[in-house]
Amino acid sequence: MTDYSELARTLDERIAAAADLATLDAIRVEALGKTGTISELLKSLGKMSPDERREQGPKINGLRDEVAAHIARRRAALETAELDARLASERVDLSLPPPPERRGRVHPTMQVMDEMIAVFAEMGFSLAEGPDIEDDFHNFTALNFPPKHPAREMHDTFWLPVNEKGERKVLRTHTSPVQVRVMQRLNEKLPSWIAGGQEPPIRVIVPGRTYRSDSDATHTPMFHQLEGLVIDRDIHMGHLKWTLDQFIARYFETPVVETRFRPHHFPFTEPSAEMDVRCDRSGGDVKIGQGADWMEIVGCGMVHPNVLRNCGLDPDQWQGFAFGFGVDRLGMLKYGMPDLRDMFASDVRWLEHFGFSAFQAPNPATGLS
Ligand code: DAH
């Protein structure tokens, strides 16, 4: 009597151990294929005596059915595992953040401000800031604008409604009030462990937003200025001219600049001037440093003795100069924007075109670019 249990056990073990569908199929061919072990056993039935066949037939057929069923079960299990693995590997985690995409551009005004800061930082100026909402004292009175003087109207001031203290504040019309704040800070009682600080020298620049009720191709209700203030002993207009000449040459990246002072009036400086720079307007755009034309570039002057007094400084001991640039205007000149209003229209196409990459940031330590 032939025993198939050994063959059945070996096949069972191998089927159970088959790790993938290809291995399982190889086992199937080996056992149940045309010339497979079990197929050969089935063929051998024909050569047996009827008695033998009666006995062996059910056993061999049973073995074939059992092995085929086991292979089918194992195949189903392997297929399920394979599908599970694929689903796991192809899964998308929708809660993950998307990959970073750089979209924004640096606004030309901010780029220009950073360029200006970089140049003045090299010259030893530090930064000061003040509030956009100012009081009448800092914006006008301390700066020697006489009360009720038409100059207060000259600026097309945005006045705020009278507050509960009876004060009428303004959106600052220029960055000059920060001059006052910087000088007044000298009078503040500083802790004893802070060295100096109670006396000039002062060497600051003040970038910031300013506001006037005005709108055309060269004016917007909000714009940007950069103020400069230097206070020390024996300061004169020569220092002012040198500082502005240096700045203009560095900012426009031209070695040759020719400038001239044109007399002007500002209540807070005496004498006051506007500085013009030689330029060429014969082509489409303005070329700085050459040509037959002059262009106004900055308001400036020697700090008025009344302003020094209003801020607690003795004008017989301390002198100073001050200047105020229009930042947006300086950007238009350097980068060729025709209309100031476009600067603040938030048109994405304009920003893409005139904006700067964040990697082009001027660095106060290393210069413009
Ligand atoms: N504050 C002036 C303006 O807004 C600009 C200015 C002129 C500032 C002369 C100054 C200066 O510091 O000395 O038109």
C-alpha cells in the first residue's frame, strides 16, 4: 500500500512557505502540471489492476484536490498581502504640508530702502523710527512751524478726529518729527549702567511711511521718506554736501556725480536747500551723473537753532544738518517706473516685473549687491 502522506506534507510545507506568487506557481507546475508529481501518479492509475485502482484512485484524487485547494488559499492570501502592500506604498497623506514654492517678490520701495540703509550704515549712521500717527507738537511745532502758519496746510495734512484728550493728531506728513524724538531721547533718564547716550553726537537715518492728501503721477496719499540727522560740534554745510554726494554716488553706482544746492525754505532748517543732481534726460530715461539737466533729489539744510532749543539742545554748543529723501521717487529714478501710483496699486503683474528676489537683499555689512 502506497502512502502519500510524506508527499502531501512536503507540498503543504512548501506551499505555506511560498513568499510570493511566482514561487507558488512553480510549486503548482511541479505538482499539478502536465508532468507534475501528482499528475504522474494520476497517470499511473491506468496501469494498475482494478483492485489497486479502486484503492489508490480516491487517495491520489484526494491528494490532488487537497493540494489544489491549498494552493488556491495560499494564492488568495498572497494576492491580498500584495494589494495591501501596494496600497500602503501608494498612499497619499493629504495632511502633509505642500512642498515650498517661492512666489512673493520684494517690493521696489523696500529694496530701495534696504539699499539706502546699507549705504548709510557703511557711513556709520544708525536707524531710528517713530510712529505714523503723530501729534501736532512733533510733526509741526517742535520743527519750528509757527502756530496757524500756512506751512501746516502746505503739507495737505490728514488730520484725525479730535480725541478724548482734546488732541488732534495727524498722519505724519514727513519723517522729520523723528528728528525731534531722537533729540528728546537724549534728555531721558537712562539707567546708570548705560554709558553715554545723554549727549550728541547723533548720526541717524529714519526710514518710514508718510502721508499727504495728494494723488497724481508723482504723488500718492501714502509714500516713503528717509530722513537723516547729524548733530555734533562744528558741523557745517560742507559735511552735509559730502555726505549727500557720497550717498548719491553709492546709491546710483556712478563714480561721477555733480550736485548743486538750490536755496529753498523749510521751517526746521536754516539755511535750507534742495540738492539737485546733474543728469541727462535726452533719452527716454534719466541718466544720473552726466548731461545738461538738473534734477531735484533731496531737501536738506542746517538744523534750525529753534529746533535744537525745542529739543533741549543748546545751539551755541551743538550744530547739525538734516535731509529728507523721497524713497519711492528715488526708486523710480533708479529702476525706471513711470508712475508713482503703480507702486501701491498691488497689481501682481507689476510686482512680478519690478519686484526683487529675496536673494538680492542689500546687506548693510557688505554693500549694495
Ligand atoms: N520734511 C521735508 C519734506 O517732507 C523734507 C526735508 C527737508 C527733511 C529738509 C529735512 C530737511 O530733514 O532738512 O518735504
